[in-house]
Amino acid sequence: MTNEQEQEQRNITIVDEEGNEQLCEVLHTFDSEEFGKSYVLYFVIGSEDEEGEVEIFASAFTPSEDGEDGELAPIETEAEWDLIEQVVNDLDEDIEAE
């Protein structure tokens, strides 16, 4: 697999509330046995602020049968948001430790 193919796999296209497509970079994916779901953390490419920081979005993710695409779904419960917040905090700690 080439570096370009790897980068393409780390990108997803989402459709916002107004129907506009936005290219996003996947930061992290993880599964939760507790909720029986997969999750994806991502940000809109080109949305960095002056300090290079981005707003991170999270969605539940259901892969397609062929493994090529999938469906994003909103986070449904406060307990899921708590899990996502913990994962983001753990990732942040790992980055700071490096």
C-alpha cells in the first residue's frame, strides 16, 4: 500500500446539515464492547485555528459489508459521550507523553 493510499483511507467525507460535503481526517477509531459499537474521531481538513488546533467530532460507525464505506450515526447517550471524552483524554495524555 502506498503512502497516498494510506492517507486516503484516513480521510472520510461527511455531509453537513446544509448538504455540503466536507473532507475530514480520521484521528482515531475504537470499538466499545459496553455499547456494542465502533466509533470514529475526526476533524474537518483545513479547519485549524491560528494555534493549529481543530475541533474534534465523534460519531458511531457501522462499516459496510464490503469494508469500503460505512454509515456514521450520532452519539445517542450521555454514557457514550463520557466514554468518548475518556478516549480523547487518554489520547491527549499519550501525545503529551511523547
